[in-house]
Amino acid sequence: MKRTRIAALALVTTAGALAPALASAADQASYIQDPVGDGKAMKKLWTTDKEHKIEGQARFHPGVVYTMTERKGDRNEHQGEWGTKVPDPESLAWEPKFEFGWAVSDAKLVKGAVTTQGGKHPVVLHGVLRKADGATVAEVRSSVADRPAKGRATLPGGKRIACDTGEYTVEWSITRTHYGTVGGTMKWNADCTNHRTAFRQAGAR
């Protein structure tokens, strides 16, 4: 078997060994959601005349990032120049994203009851990540005049957050101009212990 073929097989085997540990760590911090529940869970607000309703949901994706490094003492004749790459626990950081889901409805026949969704709407998405002292760390805003009545959008936070820097507050809001605003807050902890443990276990294999 050619040397490159052997190296490729070794790399695939290593990736397979790493997968369970990395997946377990990622699952623990894939996202947090407000309101709590499944994908259909929404916060709701009727206009005062009960003719229009806006619903909203937000998900905060911490987005763990890291670099790969060669595992020490792991180079041998089977792996050749490829070596074995493993995640570097010291490179861990967060690159968050804000995900918004919304639905705009208009009453049909009976106010505050039967509704219909359609047309285009001016909808503003807003998210803020704050430190414990209230300082803004990251902020996103998207104003679109012709969003569909029901949709979902993800906005990158544009900031890298250091690991283990404490608890943060995520604030979010969805506004349909002239109808109203729904929103809320979520707590997120920048602790990286679970990821570091998983990476160190993977690197020791």
C-alpha cells in the first residue's frame, strides 16, 4: 500500500476516534433558546385592537472555535509526514451568532382569534450580548422592510469571546413596525471546561 494511502487511513481513523468526544462537547453548548421549548415555541403579542399578532423566538449559538495541532510523540512510519492532528485546548474561544424566528399574523373575521399570514412586513431583528457589568460585548441589528410574514434569520455576532470570562446576558427583540415588539433575555456562561476536557481526552488517545 502506498505511503500516502496509509497516512490517509491513519487520519480517518484518528478523526473517528475524536468524533464522540467532540460531538459530546458541542452538544452541550449548541444553542440556548428563548422561550424554552421546541422550534415552534414563540413569545406572542397582540396589538391593542386585536387585529394583528407578532410572534418571536431567539436562539443564541455560542459557536466554539479552535485550532488543530499535531499530537506530540505521535509521528511514526505509518503516518509519515501527515502526523496526527488534534484540537488544541488552549486555542478555544467563542464566536457567537444570533438566530431569530418570527411570524406576523393578521386577524381574519374574528379579532384576536382566527388569523392569516401573508404579504411582506417591516421587521427589525436586534440582539445584544452583555457582560455581567452591563457593558455591551456584541450587538446585531437587521432592519428589512419586506420580510415574509414568517421566517428565520441568523446574524453573526462579529466578535470573538474568550473562554471562562464569566456569565453573560443575551438580550433580543423582534419588532414589526406599527404592530409591536416581542423579546426577552437569556443567560449564557462562557465556561469552556467541557470542551477542554473532551479535547484533552481526545489528544491522549
